[in-house]
Amino acid sequence: MKDNGYEYSVVRGFAFSSVFWLIIGLTVGLLIAFQLVAPKLNLAPWLTYGRLRVVHTNGLGFGFTLAGIFACTYFILQRLTRTSLAFPGLAKFHLYFFNVTIALAALSLFAGMNTSKEYAELEWPIDILVVLMWVIFAINVFATLIKRKEQQMYISLWYLVAMTVAVAVLYILNNLEIPVSWFKSYSAYAGVNDANVEWWYGHNVVGSVFTFPILAMFYYFLPKSTNLPIYSHRLSIVAFWSLVFAYLWTGAHHLIYTPVPDWIQTTAIAFSMFMIAPSWGSVVNGYYTMRGDWGQMRSNYLVKFFIFGITFYGLQTIQGPTQALRSLSAVLHYTDWVPGHVHMGTMGWVTMTISASFYYMIPRLYNTELYSIKLANTHFWLVLIGQLIFSFTMWIAGIQEGTMWRATNPDGSLTYSFLETLVPIYPYWTMRALGGVIYFVGMVIFAYNLIKTAGKSGAAAAA
Ligand code: HEM
Ligand code: HEM
């Protein structure tokens, strides 16, 4: 690929860092899935479920996904602005700083340091590193945008800007805390306020990491891979502004039937329903882009990933709003339904889109062809099957749990003790672990394919 003086080594570095954290995060994910069915697997204090669950969520959310996002951002940014990175040296520093920060984060979580706020578990010294790392990234994003040679800001750039601003604001506000020692701090907020800020952060960080940049990749790489222009730029922009506006109001849907004021819950529910429209704006835009050329689903392996990915996004953004409704939240909250929702998004939408983006980028970055399209197809089917088994079993388990917990006898007492509701869930957890193994094999094949692709180029250069 012509490099126009663009900085690609950092893209390669982030791409393979992403693959590294993927394998670590998934291995831990498999272990916790098996621990739920075989508690004997809690082998040592630092290998117990409580410690490992956060290594899994942070490792995949902030290790695998963020590194993938940085790789694609540095790639897309330079190409859409038609200019090289403003500070290539800073970007290289970002790469090393990011990996050191994630490694320290993982070690601290293994060691049991944990603020106990979900997705904000890291203790304050690591929070400071995360903020510095983000500032370094943001400087490059904005400085490159300022010196851009292409005036038009394509939709992917808008989503990347939204991510860059939103993560900074959310992370800093939710992590305001009072340190009491090097390894312990207490939140600056108390009680209901703490919960409210935490889920305002929690929901939006999911949006800013698992939605905005993934949509940026989708909008950039789908037209690139298919040679088809995006169906409607206007629709993409309308969907963007309404999505970012609505997102910020919905966090309290995680706190239905809690002491958070009723009006806040109702506002969150109303905005959650509204979110169907802008989310589907992107889904429809994706489908219409393929109009008249659906044959590429068969002939172009990348299209399968993108179209299934956006379909899972579409399903996710119908499921999410409906589970925010009071009547459904009453049954489904606290149950396995929620991990079912989460993994349709992460194993379906996020994984498929990042995978296809890498399959597009990596061969071009190494001036070679993909090592094996056959393996990429196998990867696709394993991920699809593994994810469907995971999500479906969790949805069924969630409905069963929710209804058993609520069942009452004519005298008003509970029909089932908690233990009685737990035992029938074991087969679902076993199925989930098996679904995880299938997905894991798919992702190992993905990693192998990329490594062999990079190696092929090295071998060709040496010959
Ligand atoms: C082999 C594949 C995977 C397996 C076996 C797996 C397993 C698990 C398990 C057992 C849990 C805990 C559920 C609970 O507490 O009841 C979990 C939670 C979670 N996982 Fe995974 N996971 C996998 C892939 C992924 C991927 C690819 C991502 C992100 C990119 C991810 C992100 C998360 C998140 C965010 C949660 C927290 C969900 C919540 O709090 O409801 N997982 N995973
Ligand atoms: C219109 C968009 C969406 C809405 C309105 C929505 C709504 C919700 C709701 C109401 C919950 C809480 C369920 C409960 O605990 O009872 C939830 C959880 C979650 N959703 Fe979504 N969702 C949306 C899209 C997505 C997408 C695209 C992802 C990407 C992976 C995602 C990831 C998550 C995660 C990680 C959680 C678990 C949070 C936790 O740890 O408890 N959601 N969502």
C-alpha cells in the first residue's frame, strides 16, 4: 500500500497488542465460565472468580477493544484527513504507555485492588495513568484533525471525536476519589449520587467504547471492502447527532426499582426507547449500502462479518431499550439475561467488526495477501455459533431465574429458595462454557491467521 508518509508502525503495534490482550482476556473468560460450573477451579486467592471476572471485563473491554480501536483510529484518521499523524513520536509513546498501563491494571486486579465500581475498578494511581494515556491520544487526534487536508469530515471521524471527548469526561468525573493509601481510595460521591454517576458512566462508557468507534470502523471499512459508497451521508449524520444526544440520558436504566428518584428512571427509560431510531439509522444505512449487491455476502468474506456484526448491533439496540422497561427489568435485572445481552454485543457486533477491520487492514499494512481466507471463513462460523450458544442459553437461563425468583405461594411466601433456583441453571452455564470454547477456537484461528499474514511479508522481504 502507498504509505504517503503515513505512520503505520503504530497501527501494526496496536493491532497485535489487541490480539495479545484478546487471548489473555478470553482465557480468563473461559476460566470464569468453567468456575461457575466447577467451583473447584478457584485454585488460589488470586485465581478466584471475584478477582478474575474484572480481569476478564477490563482485559477485553480496555485491552483488546481499546487497542483495536487505537489501531483503527490511527489508520482511519490519517486516511480520511489525507494527512500524516501530527505527532508520530507521541503515537509510538502512546503504544508503549498503553500496554504498560493495561499490564499494571491487570496485575492490580489480580492482586485484589478494586474500587468495587463496575468498569471503574482501577485504583487511583492507575486512573492517573489512564487519564495521561488518553490525553496523549487526544492530542494526536485533534492536532491531526486541525491540520487535515480534506475539508469534509466523513462520518467515521465524527464518531471518533465523540469517543475521544466522551471517554475523557466520563472517566474523570466518575473516578473522582479520595485516596487513603497508595492502593485504596473512596469515591467522592456517596449513596444514591454515587450509583447515579457510576451508571451514567457505566452505560456511556459502553457506548463510547463498544458503539461509537465500532460504528466508525463499520462506516469506513464496509464501503472500502465492498467498493460501494455508503447509502446516505445525511442519514449517517442525523443518526450520529441523535445517538450522541440520547445516549447521555439513559444511564439510570441500570437502576430501575432502586432509590434513584423515579423521574430520573423514567427519563432514562424514555431516552432508551428513543435510541432505537438512531441505532437503526446506522443499521438501515449499512443494509441499503449493500442494495443490489448482496451477492458479496457469498463472494466477499469481509461482508459476512460486517453485515452479521451490524445485525447483532440492530438486535442489541432493540433488546436494550425493551429491557429498560420497568415491567421487563423487574424480571430480567440481576439474572443471566444481562450477560446474554452483553455478549451478543461484544462477541457479535464488536468482535465481528474489529475482526473484519483487521482482515482489511493487516494485509495492506504488510503489503501482502491474507494468509488464508478459508481460515477466516472458519473463524466467522465458529464465532457465530459460539456467540449464539452463549447468548441463547443465557437468555433462557435469565427468564427461568427471573420467573422462579418471583414465584409466590398463595400465602405470599416465596415458592423457591435461592438454592433451588440455582441448581437448574447449571446446565445452561455448562452450555455457555462450551459456546465460549467454540468462540475461543475461532478467535485463536483469527490470531494465527494474522500472525501468519505478517510473517509472510517478512519471509517475502528476506527472500
Ligand atoms: C470465550 C468467550 C467469553 C467467555 C467464555 C466469557 C465469559 C464471561 C463470564 C462467565 C462472565 C460473567 C457473567 C456473570 O457474572 O454472570 C462475563 C462477563 C462479561 N464479559 Fe465475557 N466472555 C467471553 C467473551 C467476552 C468478550 C469478547 C468481551 C468483550 C469484548 C466480554 C466482555 C464481558 C463483559 C463486559 C462482562 C460483564 C457483563 C455484566 O456485568 O453483565 N466477554 N464473561
Ligand atoms: C439502544 C441501545 C442500548 C440500550 C438502550 C441498552 C440497554 C441496556 C440496559 C437497560 C441494560 C441493563 C440491564 C440490567 O442490568 O437490567 C444494559 C446492560 C448492558 N449493555 Fe446494553 N443497551 C444498548 C446497547 C448495547 C450495546 C450496543 C452494547 C455493546 C456491547 C451494550 C452493552 C451492555 C453492557 C456491557 C451491559 C452490562 C452492564 C452491567 O455490567 O450491568 N448495550 N443495556
